[in-house]
Amino acid sequence: MIIAPSLLAANFGRLAREVARVNASGADWLHLDIMDGHFVPNISFGPVVVKTLRPLSRLFFDVHLMCSKPVILLEPFAEAGANQLNIHVELGDAVTPLIWRIKALGKRVGLVVNPPTSVGLAQPFLEQIDHLLIMTVNPGFGGQSFIYETLPKIQQAAAWRRDRNLHYTIAVDGGVDFQTAVECARAGADTFISGTTLFGRHNLGAAVRRLRRLVEAAKPAAAPAQASMPASQPA
Ligand code: DX5
Ligand code: ZN
């Protein structure tokens, strides 16, 4: 299970100290939301900020590009220190060349599906991606309520992964709190991006540990592998 605090909910007046809090919290990834004021009606921060934060943390940097033209941003964010670049499936014909460009830059590929978008649109790309991000709010702002109608998409993503023996991680992003994270874990999510719920706590480390404990306990049991049957026992 991967816990990824979303920096969007941090205090932007003291980002270095906020990153230090995440470093000490036991979280696995730092989620970085990039908004261009066009793909979503908000603007966040760019490669210079990511580059400035990079030497302050050894965490995996998960960059979420909510941008209409990510093609012009892949290289700057790769150079700034991103470990994974997430692009939106809503970009249509642009998706395939973007995936190959991210691979050429040596970064993990994430594909994102917005709440109104069918998860079926991601299906043709499943063999090529490392990470599938199911948005559980409409992107653009932190602190929104979780959209429960997205849960079947997580189940579908987990079923495809199992049936096709693929290995992409399945993330949820938006309105992920201690209750909704459990629902997502039961549905098959393994990566939990959370802003307001985690940064809103005085003790970020305790919040990360609590979230991890809850989602670990809710994780669906793995189907027993047939090959693991001891030879001495008749099948
Ligand atoms: C929403 C962003 C999220 C956001 C989640 O557009 O993609 O990563 O930070 O924030 P919370 O957890 O507050 O909903
Ligand atoms: Zn995000």
C-alpha cells in the first residue's frame, strides 16, 4: 500500500518545512499537482518549485499533470526530479505519443481518468502504463467530497489487472479520508493520494500511520495461487 500526501493542501508559505514534515511522516510518495488554468480552472505551481523541493526529499515524486498541453512540460518536470508523470486520458489522440515520451525520459507512466470519463478509455493503454489513477473528485481543487460513483471503476481496474496479469498500481485522488480510503482499498486501490485529510492534522506521521493501518486491513485477500498447492495434497 502506498500513501501519497498531496502537497496542494500544504501551507505554500513554508513549503520546505511542509516537505520535511512529509519526509518524517513515513509516507511513501509526495504527490505534486500541476494545474495550468486551462485543463482545470486553477493554477498551482511549475517545474521551478519541484526542482527547488527535489534536494529536500528522498521521496518518490509523483507529478500529476492537469494540463492541456503536457507535451511541453514532460521534459521540464523530468529534469526537475519527477519519478512518475501522470497524464489524463481525456487528452485523446495525444495520449499514445505522451506515454512514449515519458518512457523515453526514463520515468514511470501514470494515466488519469476523471470522474465523468469511462474507465474503458484507459483500457487500450493498460499494457503500456505503470500506474492508473482514478480521480475520485473533479480535478482542480483540494478539499472536495469523494464521489462514490467512481468505486466501480476501481473494481474494474483491479479486475483487468488480475485477469491480464498486469502490474500497474491503482491510485485514488480526491476526498480520500479515513473512511473513503477503506472503501477504495476494498475495491482494489493500492495507492492513496490525500491532501486535506493528511496535511490538516497536527501530527502528519500519526495520520499516515492510521491511514496505512486502515487500508492494509481493508485490502482484499489475494486469490490463492494454484501452483502453491503442496504436491503431497491431492488437488
Ligand atoms: C485535485 C488534486 C488532488 C488534491 C486532493 O485536483 O488532483 O491531488 O490535492 O486533495 P484532497 O485530498 O484535499 O481532496
Ligand atoms: Zn492529484
